[in-house]
Amino acid sequence: MAQQKSAGPKPPKNDLPYLLEAQKLIPTEIQTLSRSGSKDDTTITVSGTTSPARTPLPEPIFLFSPGQINAAQFELFRFHVTNGHREWSKNKQQNPQDEEPEEILRLTLRPVAEGVIRIEAAEMLNPGEYALIPKDQKTAFCFTVF
């Protein structure tokens, strides 16, 4: 029987996504977020202009050990830096001059070991500020692609 490749190191903490670079795990930055607006006009804000959790990889890979958070709850957001904070906005009347519409980016998930989920962006990410945010939670797991 063929041996399965190693899934990588096991995340040391549950409910914290880790960036995977080679065999090194980098914890994402935990930020409390604020939401404002209505269903069709939402703004998500976190403090600071950049995350200390940084990766040069345009297709970052995360390893996650679920505890209270189900990995399927994660959504990926790209922030814009505005007035000293990071912000994502969705509104019905988007500026047609925006190069990139504000949308939630797709993720792929797959189990790689007992209690470990591999999370990947489904597309290449441009340099910038991002966050994995579990649906209906007030915590953002932030990282920077550079």
C-alpha cells in the first residue's frame, strides 16, 4: 500500500488558521472586527493598516484544526486600507470605476489529517490585506500577501 504524503505540521492551537510555508506554520493575526450597514450595504472594519502575518505566496495555504469554529464557515475577504484601518465594503451601488468589485473570495477545503483541514484560496491573490472571517462571527484572521 502506498504511503500518504505528510500533510504538514499540525497546528498547535485549535480555531486559529496558520499560513503554511514549506514546513513552517505562521499564525494569522487575530483581530476583532466591526460590521455596519444592512444586508445589501455592509462594511467590515479591522484596526491597523497591515498584518504581521505575511506571505509572498499568491496562493496561500492554511492549516486549521477546528474546535469551536467549523472550517466551512470561513469566508475570504480582501481589505482596502482607509484612514488607518482595513475595510471591506459591499453595497448595491458600487462605483463602476472600481477595478475589483468587493466580493467574497472563494475557498477550497479538504481534510489532510485527523483534525486538520487544508484551506486554500480558489484563485491567485494580488498583493494586499486579507482576512479569513467565519460567518456571523466578530473575529477576523488577517494576513498580508506581498
